[in-house]
Amino acid sequence: MAEQKAETPSYERAREELTDVVRRLEAGGLTLEQSIELWERGERLAAICEEWLQGARVRLAAAMARREEPGDDAEEAPF
């Protein structure tokens, strides 16, 4: 478990694992303990996805702000 905390998965990997967790929970047939453990993992994965998305929003906002700064060449694309 310590290895999982040390390395944050990519957005795509976290989203894929979260989808799998949801499928397993919806399928049922798990013990209460298994369901709780999966739900907790799903919450952690959802938080990781949200962090990635928030970081992307910040980066896009910064790129757009640079593009709109007065005095800069407005024709230059930020990408």
C-alpha cells in the first residue's frame, strides 16, 4: 500500500481503475468488508482524478491568460 501512495497514477489509469471499482460494486456479490474497501479505493481514485482535472484547468487558464496579456503578440498560439 505504501507503494501506491508514493506513486500517483496518471489520470487515465486512475479513471480506468475507478470505472472497474464501480463495475465491481454494481455487480454485487461482495462481502460488506470488500464493498467498503472498494468504496474507499474509489473515493481515493476520484480524488486523484479531480486533482488531475483541477491541474489541467489551472494550466489552461494560465495559457489563456498569457494569450490575452496586453502588449504580447496576439497571433502567437500558446501551444
